[in-house]
Amino acid sequence: LVMEVEDDGIGRKQAGELKSKSATAQRSMGMRLTRERLELARRTLGLDIRSQVIDLYGTDGRPSGTKVILELGP
């Protein structure tokens, strides 16, 4: 099973730059928590789970979003 999710936001790099400039910058835990959950599923369910996070760029070279691919196998 392959699942793909695309986000047409500003991209991870630019989002990180904006966060670092914020006076109230907090460290995002979303990606870390997701990795931990996937690892837990691998161990407890015995699934082969692979993930990729891909930064997307427009024809002008500017960030145009992010794509996440999850592959689940037996």
C-alpha cells in the first residue's frame, strides 16, 4: 500500500526560517512524533513501513510545498 500526501504550502525550509525569526519560536515535534509512531508500528505490528518527505519546487525554483510518501508492506 502506498499513500502520498501533498501540501502546497511554503515548504519546510521557508517554514523553518520563519519559525527561527519568531520571538516565540517553539520546536515543532510533529515529524519526530510521527517517526516514533512509525517505528512503534514497525516493531509491534511487524510491518515494513517506509516514509519519505520530499520538498517540492516550482519551475521558478521557489518552494511550492511538500510531499510525504508512506509505503506499507507485510
